[in-house]
Amino acid sequence: MHSIEKNIDQIQRTLPGKVTLVAVSKFQPAEAILQAYNCGQRIFGESKVQELVTKYNNLPKDIEWHMVGHLQRNKVKYIAPFIGLIQSVDSLPLLLEIEKQAKKHQRVIDCLLQFRIGQEHTKFGLDQEQIKAILSGDILKKCEHIRICGLMAMASNTNDIQRIEMEFSTAQRLFKEIQEEFPELDFHTLSMGMTSDYPIAIACGSNMIRIGSNIFGDRI
Ligand SMILES: *Cc1c(COP(=O)(O)O)cnc(C)c1O
């Protein structure tokens, strides 16, 4: 068995059934993606628009592409025709641009709001107040071409397991609060967990993990 196939198999074997595996293929060549594809993987995550568009054009059309990196507003138009899920929505203006481009292409684009958990370990993301303001605002009600499906969050890059647990639990708490406060939303995806921390994320209620290096090996 090739190593990519073996890695995916090993991860899938430990996953509870309700957890979706996103193979984060950024900086990986098309051949590596095809190897994963050939053993059944269909969802791939990318972090750069240019790379995402090139890969979309050159790879099988039944791949579901997720944008997981920071997305600039002026680049939404390039991915709007085909993107399956934008996991990294970190501002209201970005959300409105996604609505505009989705409308142009007569589609509904699924989005996750990127939650920045407490500490300043990432530049991007929204805090709890900003997320609730977006969800309760009138603007969203007029957006018929986006569907906010849940949250994406990253834990600090640390070996401190308790801290990671605390951060994922914070995201889980917010996720549940939103489900209760906004029952009209189709809010069902909690995307958290990467190579180094996904078992902890799953224990904290994650139902979508984003794995790169553990599948493809180190990025060049
Ligand atoms: C790169 C990346 C991942 C995957 O990271 P690994 O540690 O290689 O598993 C997951 N999520 C986001 C947002 C990323 O940018």
C-alpha cells in the first residue's frame, strides 16, 4: 500500500462515523492528490486561491474543494463558481462579497465562520461577539446565496494539551450556544483539529478535521 493510502486508512479507522475528513493538500502536487482520490478521498482543503483554481481545473470534477486559508475579498470571484465550502470567513465584508459572487453564479455557497479562540495565536478570525453580531444582524437575512453552516477554529500551536483542550472546549461551547440561539440556521459543522491535535478536537465535539502532513507528509 502506498503511504498516502495507508495514512488515510489509518486516520479513517480511528474516526467516529460522524467526523468528516478534509485532506489539506496545500503545496502538494496533483499526483499526491490523485493518490488520495484513488483511495476514495473526495474532500480536499487548500489555502491559496491561485493554487486552488489550478488544481480545480486539472483534477477530477467530483472533488469537493474547501478553502481553509485567509481569503481576500478581491479573490472570491475566482473560486465562487466551484468552491464547496469556505471555512475561513473572518469578516462581514468578506461574507457580503461571497454573497455577491455566489449570486452572480446562481449558486448557494456554504461557509463557516472562523472563530479566533481567546489568545492571539492567529491573525485572522472573529471573536464571539463579532460572530453573534453577524448572525443576529439584518444583513444576513437578505443574503440568499450563502449558508452559514458552522464554525472553524484552530487551537494554539503548543504542546500544552490542557490548553488545547480548553480552547477547543471554548469553541464547542460557542457552537452549541449558537445552535440554541439561532435555531433557524442550518448550523451543524464544527471544523477543528489538524495533524497534531485532532484526537483532542474530536473529544471536544469536532465533526470535521483538516489533516495535511499526517496524510501527505511534510510540506516542501
Ligand atoms: C495547513 C492547515 C491545516 C493542516 O495542517 P496539518 O498540521 O498539516 O495537518 C489545517 N487547517 C488549516 C487552516 C491549515 O492552514
